[in-house]
Amino acid sequence: MNDDPKAQALEAWYQLLKEPQIRMDAEEQYDELLKSADEMERKGLINSVEWRKLVRQAGSAFANAIDGLGRGT
């Protein structure tokens, strides 16, 4: 197990990006990803460049999920 708080936080973030929690819709997933990124930045685990990267990835995932819903998938 990794004792590095930054690595643990990022691992949890990417896990949520990859596999949303049960009954979590795309908007809820997006909100949780943003909250998590904000919290990591607030705690000093990531810098503003890393924060922007996570926010962009969350936005892309949200857009892809919404786009997929529009096509009936």
C-alpha cells in the first residue's frame, strides 16, 4: 500500500473517473471529481497546473457521457 497522500488521492480520483459509484449519474460523478480536485489543491497535494488537468479530464468524461446519452447508449 502506498503511504504517499498525493498518490492515494490521485488514485482515488482516477478510480472515480473510471468507475463511478453505484447509482451515480454523470453530473454527480463530475461534481464529485471537481470537489476532489479542489480538495487536493486546497490541501497542497497538487498545484494549479495539475488541478487544471484533472478538471479538463473530468469535463471531457462528462461531455462524453452526455454525448453518449444523446445517442441512446
